[in-house]
Amino acid sequence: MMVVVAILFIAEAGNTQPIVLERIHYLKANGKSYLQYQSLKTDVPSINAGIPKGKDPATYYQYLFPNEYEFERTNYSHADLLKFQGSNYSSIVEDEFSPDELTIDENGVYTYSQAKKGMDGHYGVYWSDHYGRGFSKLAYVWIIPEDFEFISYDVNREGEWVERGNSLSFFGEDVNDLLFKIKYQKKKRTPDTFLKREVKVKKRLTFQSSHPVLKVRDNEKVDGDIISISLNGEWIAKGLKVTNNEVEIELDLKKGNNYLIMYAENEGEIPPNTAAMKVGGQEVILNSSPDKSEALELIVD
């Protein structure tokens, strides 16, 4: 089901009490569908809430409070209205992002970008009333499945971002007309096989930087070992002769999990192929043979 407009709130009248919005997205396993909970708290006497054009509130919402409302079809191109008497509003919706909101590129990167649609000169996530106010406080939260990871996030207003495990929260004060842009992807998992060879993870290393330097050398007697090195499925070195002289390669790691595989092009004089891999000052000895490749998992916090 497509969502073509962010939920909007319009106060019919009232005073200048705090306006607090909490919105939480629970992303589903396909990365496109979600369950959304939101709650609005204020002291205005009545609220209008937008519902995507053409939706029936009786079937669109899994939960709605208060359950008494007026439903109004409007001339707006993207939304109709629910009219509530009272100062609080909350709902749960199960839906799927529309192609206007969510794109997936050839690298499997999901980009959520809020459509700049609204009413009364407002857009994105907004509040509209006769006083020209915005949200006194706003919490905007994404919770993604364990096998996904956030890449980047941005919004056009000042506030605080907090990332905890698989959740991402934005907290703002005195904000309005917010446009969010969030990128995420499936976590990169070290494959069980690579070019028909078994892959064994030798060690997991953690970094703060996305660009540590990899240093490669022979850790024992130079015996003619030739290797290739793959990072996240892409070659970063091909046909590298392993000697006592260190070869340096600057890595370009993604946030979260990355995998580096050492692939033997031969076995040298003394099998298996062996090389010392030092990444960001942490050294690990990797072995590789015609039927097995050892790997490192490189994790960027």
C-alpha cells in the first residue's frame, strides 16, 4: 500500500500549550514495508489528521485513538482528513513505502527520501495552526531488522540523532516542516564460499575509521606466494607477490560489517599460502589454499 503524504496535523483553535509528536517506524524484513506508531499530545480542542488520498480509515488503521472522528474527502491531491474532538491523537498503520519515497540502487542501498508534499504552505512532517507554531518536541524513530544496517541519515532541521543497535532516533525541539533522508542496506555477510572455495573467518576486527590501511607481507620465509585480495566481493589486489616488503592498500569500508578474503593464486614452495595482514595496526596471519580461503570480518562502528 502506498503512502504518498506524511501525516499532517492541523489545529482548529486553541492556546499555546506544548505540541509533542512521537513517530516510530518498525521496518519489516523486506526493507520496504513497515508498521508505524505515532502519538500527538497537545491541549488544543480539536485536531485534523491527514490520511493518504483514497484510503478508508476503517481499514487503513490497525489502531486509532480516539475512535470517534469525522472523515472528510478533500480537494487536496494527496490527502483526505480525519477530524477529532480532543487534544490527543494516536494511530498504528501497516503500509509500504511508495516508489516516490523509497528507491533501491544496484548496490542494494535503500534510500528513503520524504516527498515534499503538504498543505497550507507546509511540507514533510509538520504542524499547522492559527499561531504559526511547530512541534515543541518531536521524536522520529526507525527500528530496522537485525540483518539491516544504517548507512547515513539527514534532516533539514537542527536536532539530535541517536543510534542504538538497530534503532535510529531524531529528537527535535521547536521544529516544523521536516524532510528526512535515511539510507540503509542489508548487512554484508561473509560468504560460506568464494569462487568455489570454502571461506573461514579467522578474526573479527573493529574500527572507528572507514579508511584503515591494510599492510600485507610474508610473515615467514619468502617462497613465491601469489595472492589476490577481495573486499566485499570486489578485488582490491590481483596477483600480488608476497614478500618481506610491506604493500599498503587503503581500504574503503562501509559502516557495519565488511569482509576481506585472501585468495591463493598458487601455493608457493611451502603450502599453503601465508600472509600477514595488518589492518589499522592489528595483525592477523591468513592462510589460503586451492580449496580454502581465510578471511577477516572488518566492522566499522
